[in-house]
Amino acid sequence: MLQRLKSIQTRITAACERSQRDPAQVVLLPVSKTFNDEAVLQAKGLGFVRFGENRAADIQARVKALGDEGLQWVMIGYVQSNKAKEIARYAAEVQSLDRISLAEALDRRLQIEGRQLNVLIQIKTAAESAKSGLEPAELLPFLSALKPYHSLRPVGLMTMATQTTDETEIRRCFSLARRSLVSAQDAGMDMHRLSMGMSNDFELAIEEGSTEIRVGSALFGSR
Ligand SMILES: *Cc1c(COP(=O)(O)O)cnc(C)c1O
């Protein structure tokens, strides 16, 4: 895992050099979904504390198994509203907020837990119809509609690019997300995080302004 991490860090540094960015401004979020607890502990040994998971039940299971390890669980997958309770209790952050009904469900459960939660809004930039997320044009109205839900703190945007080898198309997705974040900032929102880029496309994401790449297989090995 250390060799894979070094290789990722080399790729991050090169992408930052190409785009005149500071590598310290790009966070690596390990995505542990489908990998075992042993792999998570190995990554913890390399200094990682936050881990991405894409199912509420998996976050709950991780907390049960690794609750004493001081780790944080970041929800990056589609959240069913009937899982709001588990998310409110066990997740440190949600990067896949994509609808008001979910905001309402989370806020209600967070109030019960007496917690606040950082959220990133998932923007749909990919060409595929299957990808979830909010349409970019809906972002500003969505942010206004979020205001009554005081337990949720919107801190940024998340997106997934089209799954393709076409660099131009991938860049279009990432660039659209970055421009959406700028539009939120222009509207007065204190939002600065841009979670984009996975094992196969994180260099392009960094060149387009990503502040956080979500990396699974490139760190943990192939699934
Ligand atoms: C699985 C997943 C990742 C990581 O994917 P890899 O290709 O393994 O790096 C990133 N983001 C989301 C939303 C995911 O579901």
C-alpha cells in the first residue's frame, strides 16, 4: 500500500506542477468501500483518518468494528432517506446531498442526535443519465432552500465525471463543477471544497481545481 500511495503522491505532485497548484491544497480521501477492515487499519498506519464509503450500512458496520480507532466516515454514495438516522449518527460528513427531501430527513435526525454535519452538494455533470446529483442550474435555488436546515453546513460541491477515456469530456465535467462552486461563492456562500477525481481521472480533476480526490483502487488495489 505504501508503494501505491507513493505513486499517487507522485501523480498528484505532477498534476499540481502542470497547473501551478500547491499539492498541500489537494486532500486525498481514501475510499475504503468493498475493502476489509484490515486494509483500513493499514491505511490508518500511513496516516489516514477519514475514509469514504458509499453505503450507510457499511459506515455503521465500520463504526461497530473500528469504533475505537478514532476514524471518520465520509458518505460519498447515494443516501436513501430512510437511512438518515444511520448517517446522522455515524457519518462525519456527507458529500452526496442531492435533494431537499434528504436534507429535511437528515436535519431532523441530526437535531435528535444534537449534531451538525458538513455537507457537500453533489452536482450532476456527467453525460450518463444514471449519475445522481443536482443539475448545476438548480444549485443556487437549492442552497437557498437549504437555509432552514440549521444542522447542515454546506461547505462545497462533489461531482463524478462521465466514465470515458475522452479527456475533453472529463475536463468539461470538472470545469462545470468548479464554475458551479464559483457561482455559489459569488452568491455569498462560504463554500470552498471541491471533491472531484477518482483513481482513473484525478490528475485531470486536480488540473481543473479539485481540492479533494476520492481514491479507492489506486490506493487499496483492484476490487
Ligand atoms: C468508488 C468511488 C470512488 C473511488 O473509486 P476508485 O475508482 O476506486 O478510485 C470515488 N467516488 C465515489 C462516489 C465512489 O463511489
